[in-house]
Amino acid sequence: SEQQMICTGCGVKIQTGDMDGLGYAPPSSLEKEVIVCQRCFRLKHYNEVQDVSLTDDDFLKILNGIGTKDALIVKIIDIFDFNGSWLPGIQRFAGKNPVILIGNKADILPKSVKQNKVIDWMKKEAKENGLVAKDVFLVSASRGHNMREAAEMIDKYRNGKDVFVVGCTNVGKSTFINRIIKEVTGEGDVITTSHFPGTTLDIIEIPLDDGKSLTDTPGIINHHQMAHYIDKRDLKIITPKKEIKPRVFQLNEQQTLFFGGLARFDYLSGGRKSFTCYLSNELAIHRTKLENADSLYEKHAGEMLTPPRPEQLGDFPELVRHEFTIKQAKTDVVFSGLGWVTVNDPGTIIAAHVPKGVQVLLRKSLI
Ligand code: GDP
């Protein structure tokens, strides 16, 4: 019956009654071999997004259900946005279940970066965030790097149990699952992937050969993610698609870098120095004098300093300033969701400006 039909794109229940509701599909489309909801259809064919109404409570309910099952939990994070894509409370809703941590988008790191260093960093961060991970792994879901190994590891750790894949929106969870399906069955894209956070709306169960299943849970919206403050069309500008080319700036004291109009880095004091920016290659960096920075932003935000888009300026959160004196040689100033700037010397004083609600943090340099 209609009740049982599930969208192969996002996993939502198909309905034909409410054209604006979640899971709507025109009755005629139900004859097709592969049934997708109208939202996934539009996304796939026209690159259009439709707003849908799943509340945070709905997400939480689904997640809380996982703790009551006997299963392996696979948690995916975006290594480009570790903190922004971290799910707080994961240990709590995992219950007694083992968790393995997978860092996705390894392909965006410069080739010179040692994988083991990144894995050690993930382990340390996980521990600091209260997660005891059984194992940690680094993959590129879109390139298919290490995916076979990841699939094998999941199979090893699940030990005959069900698997739940969890992650924040935009970490590449759908891409990951599509790859896993390919590894397991040789089939192509079964799940919708896109630049748009929150595409996977309901639970998708993929049967495993021993009668158990691998379940894709909805992407959890983390409101600190930069992604939620910018136009969905601009997400592809800030989301790196390939290896990041580090951009080095020789700065004098009292100079400022703008990252589009989304964030700003002020170099306050420490003599002439070089700073290395790791941001999406598509995001423009503008250099100016600190004394001109405020007026430049006022005049050119949404235009030369873009994203945000002009029509968005009204809703765009104000930039909030965070000042830091760098304590350790080689420190990354992380602009959550946007990337980071490596500062080489202790004693350097800088200020980072980010939209209100977005995090700035310091960490030992990753690279
Ligand atoms: P979901 O919201 O977690 O299901 O994420 P998606 O699978 O829709 O992917 C979100 C964005 O990240 C898309 O723009 C993907 O192309 C991109 N993406 C996914 N996996 C990778 C990867 O391994 N490397 C890179 N560079 N981008 C990826």
C-alpha cells in the first residue's frame, strides 16, 4: 500500500495527498520502478530545494531510539569542519553501543599532510569531546578513497549487529552511504546527495546479507554550522570540492583579510609575518588596512565581499570580534565551517570576526 512506499532519494514515506507536505509524489509517479518524492526529484533534476518541516525534536526522537537498540554506530564528521560537524551528546544517545568515528573529505587536505597525523588529531578531539571511539578512520566518500577499508571495518566491528550511520548535515553522509552500497552491491546512486544540508530526511534501511541492516539516519542540524547562515547556492563556494591550495599572505601589523563577507582576520601585532589561509579555493580573500576594514565592510558587503548575497544582508548575523594572543608556535585559528589560518609564532595578536553564532577556536596546527 501507499503507506509502505519509501522515497529512494531521502527515505521519507511517500504520500500523494498533500502537495506541500513531506514525501509528496504525484500519483502517476508511483507506477515507476524507482519512486522518489517530489522534493528529491526537483533536487536531482532542477537543483531546486523545497523547504520541509522536520523539527529538531523529530531528529532527536529518531536518535534517542538508537540507544535502545543493540547496534554499531558509525559517526561521520567533516574533517574540514570538525567542531561544526560534531554531534554533542553522541555518547549519550549511543547508549552502550560501540561507536566508530569516520572523518570524511580527506581529499581536501593538501597532499603533504600525513594521514596518521590527522587520525591522531581526530582521536584526541574525540576524547576531549567525551567520545570513546572504538576506532577512527579517514576516508573520501566522493573520491572513494579508503571506502573499501571502511566497509570492511564496519563489517568487522558490527559483529553480526545492525549498523546506524549518524552525522550532522553536510558531512557527506549520503555520499558515504552511496559508496558503501556500491561496495556492497555494486549499485549506483540510491540516495540523494547535494550541497544542501539536510537532504536525508528519514531513516533509510539497507539490508545486509545476514538479515541485519545498515540504517542511514537524518542529518542532524547543528546550528553553529556556517552553512546555516549563508544562501544554499553559496554553499558550493565555501565547501571545498578538492585539495585546498594554501594561500599565504605576508602581512604588516594592522592589516585585515576578509574571507568573502563571511569572516574577517585582523593582524594586530607581532611585526611583519606570513599567515597561511586554508579555505575553499573558490572563496575570495581581500586584504585591506585594519583602519579601513569597517567602512569597507559597510560599503561592499554582499557585493565585493560576497557571500553573503545582497538580498541576504538584512538577515545576515553581525560579525562578532574575538581577540587572541597566540600562545604556541604553529596555531590554527579555526573559523568554524569556513577553514582556518595558521599563525606561526607565539606572541602574535590577532582578532577573528565571525557571524554571531559561529564558533572561532584555536588548535595546534593540523598541517
Ligand atoms: P549529507 O548532508 O551529510 O548527506 O551530505 P552529502 O552527501 O549531501 O554531501 C554534502 C557535500 O559534501 C556535497 O557537496 C558533497 O559533494 C560533498 N562531499 C561529500 N563527500 C565528500 C568528500 O569525500 N570530499 C569532498 N571534497 N566533498 C565531499
